[in-house]
Amino acid sequence: MRFNLLGPLEVLDDHGPLALGGIRQRATLGFLLLHANRTVATSRLLTAVWGEESPATARKVLQNAVAALRRTLAAGVSQHDVRLETSAPGYVLRVPAGCVDWHRHQALVDLGRAELSAGERESGVARLREALGLWRGPVLADLAESGVRWPELSVIRSARLDVLEERVEAELGAGLHQQIVGELAAETGADPTRERLCGQLMLALYRCGRHADALTVYRRTRQRLVEDLGLDPGYELQQLEQAILNHEEALLLPGARDGGAAPGTAVFTPADVRSGPAAVTGPGTVESAENKLVSVLMTRAQLDPQHESADDAECVADILGTVDSIVREEVARHGGFVHGAIGSVRMAVFGVPHTHEDDAQRAVRAALAIRERTAALASSDTRAVQLNTAAAVTTGQALIAPPGDDAQARLTGAVVDQCQQLLAFVPPATVRVCEITLQASGRAFTCFPAVDHLGGGHVTAARCTEIPRTHCTPFFGRTRELEVLHDLLSDVHTRGRGHLVTVFGEPGIGKSRLMEEFGESLLTCPEQARWVLGRVSALDEGEGHGTLRQLVRSLARIVPGDSSPAALEKLAATVDQLDVDRTTAEWLLAQLTRAADPGVRVLPAAYAGQVMSALRHALEEEAAHRPLVVIVEDLHRAGKPLLNLVEQLVSPGTAPMLVIATARPELQFRLPHWGGGKPSSSAITLERLDDASMDGMLEALLRVPRTSAVTGGQHRIPTVGRTELRECVGGNPRFAEEYARLLRSGIPLLWDRVAPGLGVWRRTAGAASPVLPVPQQVHSVIAARLDDLPADEKAVLHDMAVFGSGATAEVIAAMGQRGTDQANQCLARLERRELVHRLRHGRTGPMANEYCFPHPLIQAVAYSQIPLSSRVARHHRAAAWLMERGLTHPGPLPIPPLPPTLPVDSVPLDGNGKPTLR
């Protein structure tokens, strides 16, 4: 006897189908088959057959249906041990394996998936095709037509589409796009909101040469999603559309990429489009030795030697194991990694493999968190009652070598020894930092200076970091952008619809300063608009939970320092002012309380979606009664949920509000579609300040001598030429701040007090170099941008830093021993990232299409990252390439001194041991 669920319900024996009774009997059998060999409670059967409101006679009717089913099953010629038994609290249908088509379908799917995982593509696809061939229509189609809406039916329908998508993906990888286009078109027509299926149809159409049809599928899917759900397609489908528009090579099969027609073996994934064929390794990969500015954290956990637990080796090991877990968790949470351990001392490194702008600050925050959690452990565990942790943080130059046999990057440099020396002078339960760390992160912490010969200071606590007002830069050169924002706000108020404007700009260009000025100007604008502000912090990347908390608190006017009762009272007053019914108000208050309460330090991930939904509702209600501005800063760090929230705030049908997002250009590389072509969005790009604005800013910043934060003394500001200082700053307001701070803290400075390796670059680069050392914060900002590059692009940028202005793809190819086409592609991508510029001088020949750096500091930082031996080897290759062609270098070429043991090959040297360039 066989039972078929994948279509109209059927019961078959050796002579054909058996007759079933009415809808109640068929529904009872169908539900029991879905839960075959499991007891189904009578109450569940009653709900399945009659719905939530069953009649008084339902139980008697069900018993009659069960009795009729027993007679039908007993009449079958081949029963195969099929039995319908009474089993408290209901019934169980005993069915042997293989008698139900749904069970056979699942067995075939499991077998097909296993074969695909083992690389047996052909047999795996055949198994999945056989499994899908068991379907004769929608699951239990006759019952569905009668109004049955069981959740189990939706699960089975979705499972079928999952299998179909897996089979199609394997067939696309095998080059069978021609054969499956028709089937995909029919499936997407039946379910046009299934994004993965639509993406597979787009890819199949593209590979068939039907590019316009592929884009039509995308537009149809997007229109359906917007009209039905108010949502745009997901990120992967948008990336696929962009790849089709750009005719990216990653869309083709491997055989087609090489010019052949043989089917390939790789399956397309959205990652192929994002990275492109030339992206060899990911950002931050340690592929070769490199100089880096890192922060080293060392912690020492100690038990009081007089405590009874100190003599128990097992007890000490257990306590130190707990401390080790705390250290690893906090270091990882702040973006570092634990490099090693000796006894009770743990060493962590920040800035490897990826440089962050605030590595020193991250290391100090991790140290404070470790100290706090260790103190909590000591108060809760009687064995660790005398436990304390001392920590030291130093920042400086280190040489990072590729991973060895232990798969861990190797780190060498005096910064490690300095940290070890500093830790020896740290009292229990104290965090000590070196002078460079103090200069880099002192504004984020409360601290007091150390009085011994090692310098630096003791950090006691972190200052509040929720939207800090750290901008001391005078407001220059952004009047036009400020007027544009006010015009957009007026337009939103007049037209009654939302608008999203994204303010793009490189790090330090003044995006946050513009938002601060715009927010303050709203206090006096005629529209009397409210503004809500949140920022995606570096430690909140991807999740966005901290940003949600900031937005909720800003909406409720909760300020740092408010107690939990005061904050919740403000939130309740904010919700009361919204024009919503009582039930909605209670729901909003319950959800937003999770984010508004200062006593809750971390928003649980399980509640993030509910809080996001409540926040969106509250913002829409607020915007319905008065102009509202929502500002989200540093959106390039945001993950998918927060990006979706920002777009949904201005989707069709929402209340009028102006949503302003600030972001770096990286957002456009992640999401090329962002804000493009939509009537409710626009973009502003902040350019570098002109010379007049920069002169005014520098004059204001340097007008008053600055008092030292460490010694309390005053320093005379040295005289620096305006043109030289302007060249160093390069129109970047943040760089102007840092240079002004450097000048006001006293010059000259030791080279180890600034960015690593830049002393060499400054002494050898000639007239084209800056006249001042590069401040550490400026170096960190630029180094973080460079670490975002794929390995091949970063290597090309290093070659350019050695050669200087006037580099071409040919010389870059020779220096890096790579192909000219690869060099051209990397230079083009670097130009898009605004890290290099093409010189427009109309030359022809081997020096045509020359590239230069838009800012000398980019060259300086890139040059400082290259170890000396690699730097000299690059110089040799560049010199040899020029000499072979009888060319001269178009600009000054910095040449470091050569180590006496380094082979020079055939490159002639001058009297100082430097390569001679003609």
C-alpha cells in the first residue's frame, strides 16, 4: 500500500487507488500521514479538520472518520503492516518506510545532497531530479482547495523550492543553463518573490546571451517586492544586477572566461561578483613582511601569595584558565588577538592583520574590560577573592612576518619589549599606557600621568562614547552643503514624503562636523525640526545593536549620565506623545525599553529585530506630526539589518522624514546600487577644502598655544610655512587638527613618537616630501584605508610608493614581477578608490598613462609599510627597467641606503651606495 501526498491525496494498493470518504475523512488521513509513526493528539486533529472553532459534535465525527479509515485500510489488498492505532492522547498511523511519497522524496534528497558534497555532480543532480519528479502538483492539493491551511504544508512547499534551487545551482555549474531556462521561468512566475530562484534565472538568461531578459526579471521581481512588501531586493540580487550591467567576467563559466566552450566546474556565487576575478586574497591578509603600527596589550593575573588558594596548583590553574577565557573574549570583542602566554602573562596585539584607526583605544578598552571582569570574578568566587589583574599597553612599530608553521603572524619589534618592561612597574588592578598610546587615545579615557622614568600614564576609566563631541575644528568651506541639507528638509516638509541623502567623503573630510553643524542649525530653523542621531561604532560593525540604542535614546532625549528610572521616564513621555492606541503604545514601550535602559549594557541579539521594528514605527509616528531628521553616521560599517532599516525609513508609504547617512567611499564598493536612481534618495560628496578655507582653519587652530595634557606646561608653537603645512594637510580638516595638535605639543619630536618608518621617508624623499612628521592619528587613518585593499592592489600601491609620481602599468608590472594587464586592472581600481590619480598630459610611448598620488601622505604611509630589504629590491627593479629603456625618472625617487650584504646585480651605484638613475 502506498500513500501519495505530493499532489492530491491518494491511497494505492496493488489494484489501484482506494476510495476515500468526504473531506473530514481525507483531512484526518492527510494530517496523520504528515505525522506518520508519531502520536497525534485528538485536540490537534480537531483543529486540523475544523479550525480553531470546532462544533460540539466534532469529537464524535472524528471518531467516525477514524473508524471509516480503518475499514478502508483493511480493505486494501497489500497492507504492508499499515495500522491506525489509538494511542493516548490521540492516534498514531503506523506506516512502513517507503510507503509515503514524501518520505521517499526526503530519502532521495539526502542521497543527492551527499553525492553533490562528495563532488559527484552528475549522480547528485539525477537524484534530486528523481526526488522532484515525485511531485504531481501542490502538496495535498485537494485539501488545499477545500481551505486547509496547515503550517506543515507551507514547510513542505518551501522544502521543494529549496531542493529545486540546489539542483539548479549544480546544473548552472555544469553549464546546463540552456536546458533549465524554461523551467526556471515557470517557477519564478509561480513564486516571483523567491529571490534566489530569480537570481538563478537571471544568471541562466545572461549565460544564454539574453542580457535584456535577465534585467527584466530583476525589475519585475523588484516591482513585486516593493508593491507587496515595501522592500527592495536583497543585497545579493542587487549585486547580481550590477554585475550583469557591468558584464563582469565572474558571471561566466570558467571555460568561457578562458575563451573555451567547455563546461566549467565552479558555481557562481555573489562573492564572485563582489571580489572580481583579480581579487586574489582578502583585505588584511598577511602575505609578506610589512611594517605596521600596532598596540600591544599585556595582562598579568595574580593571586595574593598569602591566600590559601595560592599553594594549590590545581586551584591556581583553574582560576587562571577562567582569566584566560576572559582575556580572549575581550580581546576578540575589541578586534585584537591573543598572541601568546607565559604563566599568568597574556600578550594581545591590535592592528594585525588589519589596521584600525583606533587600535590604541581598542587595546585600552580591552584592558579596562578585563580588569572589570576579573574584579567581578574575585567578588563571586571565594577561591579568587584576592585575584587582581595588571595591564600595560604600548604602541609602536613592529615588523609583521607571514604566518609560520603555527599559522600565526610573527611579530618583532621594540614595542613588545617596551610593554614587558612597562608591565613590571604596573601596580595590581591598574592599567598603564605608554606615552604614544596616551597621545593616541587619551581623549577617550580619564587618566593621570605617571611620575617615573617610563612616562605615559595610568588609565582609570573610559569616558562616555555615545556620540562624543570631539570636533574642535572651526567650520569652514561647507556652507553650500549645509544649504543643500536645509533645502532637502524643506522639500520633505512640503511634499510630505521621506528622502534619504548619503554624505560621502574620505576619512577626516568633515562629515561628522557637517552633521554637528546641521543639527545645531535645526534649533533655529523655521521648520522647528527634531533630530535623532546614531553612529555605527567600530566595535559595532555588522550587528548595529549599539546604533539602535543610540537612536532610541536620542529619540527619547536620554543623555549620558541619566539613571535608569530617569531614562525610562523620558522614554514613557516620548511614547505618550505619539498618536497611537493604547495597545501599540504598550508594545512600543516594552520593546524600546530594552534599548533605552542605561542599566542594560548590551542589547540581546534576540530582541534586536523587535527593537528595530518598534523604532521604525516610533520614528514614523514622530515624523507624521513634525519635521524629523534622522542622522546615522559611519554607515559604511553597518550590517544588512541596519542598512535595510535606513532604506525602509524612506520607502513608499512612510511618513515624511529626512534621513541623512554619512559614509566613506567603501559603502559604494560594497553596495554600488546604494541611493542610485531612486526618486527618494540623493548623494553629496564632500571634497577637500580649498586653500583659502584651509588657511583660515589652520590660523584658527594655531592661534592659541596648547597646554600639555601630561605635564601641564605650555609650548611655543614653531613657525612653519603656510604652503608647507597646507601641503601636509591636503585639504583634510581632521589632518589639520592633528598637525595643529602636533605643532602645539612641541617641536622637534623624536621619530619614534610619530608614525613608524616615516623618518626614513622624510629624510630621503627630497623636495616632494612633507616638512613635518606624520602624526600617528593621520598615519592610522591612512593605514586603515590601505589595509582594506585586496593583497594585489596593496602590492601595486607599495610599488607606486617606491617609484613615486609618474608610474605606469609597465614599470609597476616590472617592479612586482606581474603581468601588465594585471597592473592596469589594479591601477584602475586604485583610481576608483581615489588612492591614485592618472596624469592627463597626452604623452605617448612607454611613459603614457602615468599615475601619481593625490596626497603625499598616502605615498608616505605606503612607503613606510615596506620593509627595507623589499624596498631596496623594488628600487633595483625600477632602476633596471628605466635603464633598459634609456628613460629618466619623471620625479624625485626616494632611495634608502643599501645594506652591505644585499646583492646589487648589474645596477650601477654612486659613491654613497645608491642606484644611479639617468
